[in-house]
Amino acid sequence: MDRLRPASLSVIIPALDEEASIARVVKRVLALRPHLQARGLAGPEVIVVDDGSRDGTVAAVRAVGGVELVRHPENRGYGAALKTGLARATGDLVAFLDADGTYPPEQLPDLCAVALDGADLVIGSRMHAAATGMPTTRRIGNRLFAGLVTLLGERRVSDCASGMRVVRRDVLRRLYPLPDGLNFTPIMSLRAIHEGLDMAEVCIPYAERTGQSKLRVAADGVRYLGSILWTTLSYSPVRVLGMVGVAGVAVAAAIGAGLVTMRAAGITTLGPWGIAAVFAALVSGVAGVSVFALGVLFNYLVTLFRQQPTRVGLFGRPIFDPPLERHFRWMGIVTGSAGVGIAAVALTLGLRGWDVARLWLYLVGSALFILVGVQLVISWVLVAILDDLSQREARSGADLAGQARPGPSEAASRAAERP
């Protein structure tokens, strides 16, 4: 921000069929001017983006005046409306809030103060308020999605979907791309975390909306979930795929432990459910290791394409030193060798007359170990290649940077050679 002039604020209000509330919200925002001046802020520049309304929303905004009205000829989505407003905004700080009266514009100066203190993104959190007009279903859903973002981003977020925010305009480029739908806000939160932006939350009250909500709990909930997972995959694949892989291996281990316990108790035959459990263990074990290894490989690919390190490890920090993927070779050799050994013993016993009914389970177990061992060795080879490529890129970049630095002049060189 230019220190020779006061920082300025733009406020974006997306609207879709909000005739009953839009005028009151706009007036409340415009009334903030003296409060913003007291905080050292110029404005607000108010931009209302009408997203294809079919009621009197546009007429209500024009009747108020003092705002810039941008219209979408047809409905393009909540996120699309916000992106239109962000492209038109000129303020150093850009805020947005809904047109339905649920968010209190009077809290904007407090959010702006936090941004002026250095935060890149300030979120008005509705989850801290003692009294809230948020329906119970949405409140539960917001807590679940905030927990998921916290888990995947490794930074505590209480309200990842809040529609009242202040963001510094000079960091907007780092938050893109952003979706066109209602999942705009949780993806903004998640990208801010992964981009390493300074994000803060400020407690705000939340009122019951005027008119009918545009949110479809089931459909939009599924969209939220999918977009959160997909965004995390683009930054740290092992956070998602690693968890899935560990879960698969855990299922296989639990079934294996159950089978051993049953055998120790004298049970020597399996019914239909037992056979199904063995099948599940085989699939879960092989798939779990494969998915985990895939997450590790994707992490290396993301590092190569983004030219910056990914968030390290399944739990955000290394547990093993060197990292677990560096151990894949010996883990694969040991596991595969164990599988070959079990298979050899079982086949030898079969050739000596043992009933195959006593041996099939051992053969299935040996197949599991062999397949897992092969997968680990293959993954180790790929990781080694990708690691070599990433180091080669880093070395090339360092060498080129060294060549670009100006060397001493010939005169200086000769002077340096004199005794």
C-alpha cells in the first residue's frame, strides 16, 4: 500500500433476487464512511453485482444511488459475481458480504483494522457468536467443513465458508483460480492457507436472512467436499491420498489380526463372511499401499510443476528421517521376500500331500505381500527419478543465477592480482 495516501476500501455485494434486503444493506455500508475514516481508510467504494436477478433488486439498488452497479445478464453463480466485483474493485482492501442482511456491515471497520495490521485475509467468523441465526443443519455442516479444512490445511479455521471477508488486493492473484459457485469461500480459505498467507478471523454476529436461501444443503455440501479435496490435491496430494492409503492398510491389518486371533483360538474354517473379510483385506492392503505411494509421487510432481516445495508429509511434518518414501526399496524387498517365502512353504507342503483347504489362506497372504512389495519397489524407483529431476532443476536454477550475476571487471581483476 502507498504510505503517502490513506488506504482505500472497496466493498462488493453480490445479489440474486434480494429485493427485500439489498437497499438496507447498501445504506448500512455507505454509512460506514466516518467509521472508516476514523480507522484511516478512504471509501467505501461499493460495487453491487447483480447476478441475473428477476425481481426488483436492480431497481432497489438504483433507488439508493452512490454505488457502482454491475449486471450479469443471466445467473452465473455466487463466486462468479464476486470475481466480477473483485475485477472492478480499486481499493487497497477489498471486502465482500451478502445482500440478504445476515452479515453486519458495521463489523467491517474491525475486520479492516486487522488487515491494516498486516493480515492478508480477514474472515468474519460466525461460529464464535453466543447467539446466532444460523439454522442448526448449516451450523453442523459449517463445523464439519471447517474441521476438514483444518485437518487438510493444518491451520485451525473456525468458519471456512463465511461470506464476510476483507482481503488485501495485492494478494488476490495468489488466491486464484477460484470457483464460480457457493464453494468460492471455503476454497479461498484453503488456498490462502496453502499459499502461506497471513489469515485471521474476527468474531461477528450472524442474523437470520431475509428471503429464501440459495443454499442447497445436500448438493452444495457435496460440491464443497469435492472442491476442498481437489484443491488440497493440487497443493499436497499426500495429505488426501496418504490418509486414504493409511486407512486401507489399517483395514487390512485389522482383518489380518482378526484371522490370527481366530486361528489361535482353534478356528480352522471360514464361512462366507470370513472369505469376504479375506478378500477385503487383500484389496484394502494392495490398494492402500498403492494410493499412499501415489500421493507421495504426486507430491514430487507438484513440487516440479509449481517450482516450490509442497507441504511436507502426511501429518505436515516429517515423522521419519529420511522420509518414509526413501525406505520404500528395503521395505518392498523385505515384504516381497516374505511373500515369496510363505508361498514357497505352502507349495512345498502341498506337494507333500497337505490338503489345499489348509493352504489357500497362506497363498492369498503371500500374494498380498508380493504385490505390496512390488508396488513399494516400483514407487521407490519413481520417487528416486523425480527427486533427481527436482534436484537437477534446483541446481540448474542456481547455476543460471550464478552466471547472471555480474563478475568483476577486467581492471578490477588485474588490480586484485597485484601484490
